[in-house]
Amino acid sequence: MSVSWGYSPKSEKFIPLGNFPADKYLIVAQQAIENLGWELSHISKTGLIAYTPISLQSYSEEISIRIHGGFAVVKSECVGIQMLFNDYGKNELNFEKFFHEFEYVEFHLQGIWDERLDRFHRLIAEQDDTYFEKAPLAVKNKIKNILYLFFPQKGYKATPLLVLINVTYFFLIWLVTVLYFRYILTNQVHADADIFVQKAKNFSLNLGVNHRNAVLDGAYWRLITYQFVHGSISHIFFNMYAFIYLGLMIENKLGWKKFLFIYIFSGVCGGSMSLIFHQETIMMGASGAIMGLYGAFIALLLNKTFEPKATRALLISTLIVSALILINGAFGKKVDNAAHIGGFLCGFILCCTLVFNFRNKVEIRHWVRYSVSTLLVLLFSGSIVGFSSKYQTEKFNELSKEFNSNLEYLKTITRLEIDLPKDIKLISIKEDGIKPTEKNLKIIKQMQGLNLNSENAKERDRKIRLGKASYQAVMLMYRDIKGDSTFKYSKQTSNALGKMFTILYE
């Protein structure tokens, strides 16, 4: 059995009609579809569309027949995104069922052609023959090859432009990154590993990524620019893969302006949500905006924007894929699930605001819908930015590194040999114990003035206790050795050392 691949896999056959009239072919096809229990959605003089029942394998398939010249183009296509991106052979199986039933129906209708033809022509006289341009998969079916995905056309304008911007910016960043790091490596600017890491971080910030402190300092534009920054080929590939599918499915329903509006502002809300959960992390990628489109897709389905018989299949597949993305984000490493959730909820709400017709059926002007939507985004993002504290994490990490470096000196005095002269011991304790711990007392005073998140605040408290305990311990050691050349510590000193090591290994 042949297996088709893709995010909505399909199989297609061209049947030459020869001397077989097109109207008779459609009559037989209609009866075959009814016999198979498939739901007929539309029939007109140029073709028909039907949907198979939902199954565990592919939710549902769209069966369409289009009459072109002397051919009947018969297609079976999965309606929603498929697990593992294949149809499990379901489309070919649909063909087998259809053509077998077609032969059976053709034989049994031979005696009543006139009656069925009359009924058929009366039926199609009432049908909208432009329906094929409105079907759920209509825009997707216009994509003849991969190059078509990058060219704007009717019902598909904003998507290819955004894809081109993302891809172009990715390769520009890649080129600039290669040149930059080649430069600093050639000039040995990275002599210190920490300096190199800091330069790399500063470089990424210059590319427009999202970062809590940078945004809270007033760089609000990052909530937009981070959506166009991707960290790897796989990152941009999977984001654009999902984005193109959503663009093909819903841009023609929303219109390019609403589609673009929802995309950008869902990314803004997703980026704002990230600020709550990520204190230092650099955030990038279009996934928050893309999840907003998933939310908008679900809103459109609930608003009965799509073909009724396809809606249930689309809703099930979209909910499953959205849930899998969020579950993966919850357990995956380096995944900004806060942006996913924020973008998803924002996309759903914005789509409802821009599209839904309310029960009072009062016509709401477009500018009112856009104004309300913009206000909601500003209130959400503004509240997060306005009420979020700017944590001084980087300064704390810098002081912590210096604090820990000073503690390393204590290893020297804990290894002093008993038979060393008294004056040597005292000099060692003073240089490797008292002076470093005095420096740490000054460091913890600086730490006390920092605004930190709960995790770093807890670590600061530990360092305050450790700094005081280590200073007390080395001062007592100095006193004991100064008063007793046998290098025996008093009980008070031993307790102080024990307290210091207890805190150190908490």
C-alpha cells in the first residue's frame, strides 16, 4: 500500500473521461460516496467535495473530484496535520473503496439515467460553483511546488513575506556571526573564557533577542525583533514548516492584515510572558507568534468559519498538535513554553475580538476591533513590564564569582603542616584567610543592596552566613596559633570551622 507524506498528505489520480459525459461521472461518484457513508459537502457542474468519517489514523480525508477538460481529477487528502506526517496509506485505501463502488453504481444506474440526470441538473442549478475556492484546502492546493511557498498570491500574501524575512535574517545573522567570531578568535580577544562568553552574549543581544533586563530598561522593540531571530537550522526549519501550514489554512480566512496583526502581537504577548519566567535567559524564535496562529485557528473553527463537515476534523487535529507542542515545551530543555502559552492565548483572544460576530448582531467597525485588540495587548504586556522587577542577576553572578574565588584561598590554610614555624603559619592565615574573608565581607555588603529573584536571594543569604562564618573561623585560628605554637585549635575554633563547612556544603 502506497504511503503519502506531508503535513496534510494526499493522493491524486487523473481519470480520462473519453466519451463518458462529465455529468454522468459526477452522478455515479455522488452515489458511490453516499453508499460508502462519506458526507457530501458540495456538488456542482465542475465537481464535488466530500469528507470521510473521522478515524484514529488521520482524523478525516477530503475527497474531491474536479472536471478539467476531458479528465476527472480525483483527490483524497488528509484534512489536518498528521502524526508522523504521513497518511498511513489511508488515501490510497480511499481510492480502492471509491473506484470499486464506482463500478458497482455505474452498472446499477444504467436503467435510470434520464431520471438521475434531470435531478442532478436541477440540483446544480442552485449551487455555488465558486465553492472550490472557499474549501479548507483551497489555497494549499494552489501550491504546485516548494517555490510557490515563497511567492505571494491571492489568500497567501503575508505568509511568504514573513517566511522570506525570517529566512533572510537567519542567514544574515549566520554570516555576521561567523565573521565576528572569526575576528575575535584571530585576535585572541577570548583569552579569558568569561570575557569570551560575555562578548558572545552581548553580540546576541545586538541581534534583537528578547532579554528581561534589556526590555525592562526600555528596549521594548525586542518583543518584536526576537520573533525573527533563530538559533539553528532545525529551529527555523520547524518553525517555518508549521507557520507555512497555518498560513495556507487561515490567512485566506482572516485576510492578510488580521493575519499579520495576530502573528506579530501574539509574539509580543508570548515574549512578555517569557519575562516573568526567565530572568537571564536569551529568548528568540517565532514559536510564540506561531502558537498564536494555532490559537486563532481554533477560534476560527469554533466560529464555524470553515466547511462544517471539515470543522470537526480540523479542530481535533489542531487541538492535538497544539497540546503536543505545549507538553513538549513543558518537559523539553531550552524550550520557551511561557512564550508558547502566552502566544496561544493571545492569538485565540485576538482572533475572537477581530472576527467573532456577537449575538446582538450589531455591526462592529474594523477600527474598533483593531483598537480593542491593540489595547488588550498593551494592557497585558504593559502590566508585565510595569510590575516586573528588574533583577540584578548579572551583578550578583559577578560578585558571586569573586566571592567564591576568595574562598579558594582557605584551602591553603586548612592544609598547613604542624611543624611549620609559628610566624609562617600566622603569615599564611593572614594572607590566605583573613584578607580574603575581609574582602568577602565587603562583597556581601554589596550583595545586600541588590534586587534579586527568590532563588538568587536564597543563595545570597547563604553567602552572607558563609562570609561571616569563614571570617570568624580564620580570626579564631589566627588567635589560637598566635597563643599556642603546638597548632592546637580551641573548641570554639573547631566549632567555627565546623559551622563554616556546614554552610559551605549545604
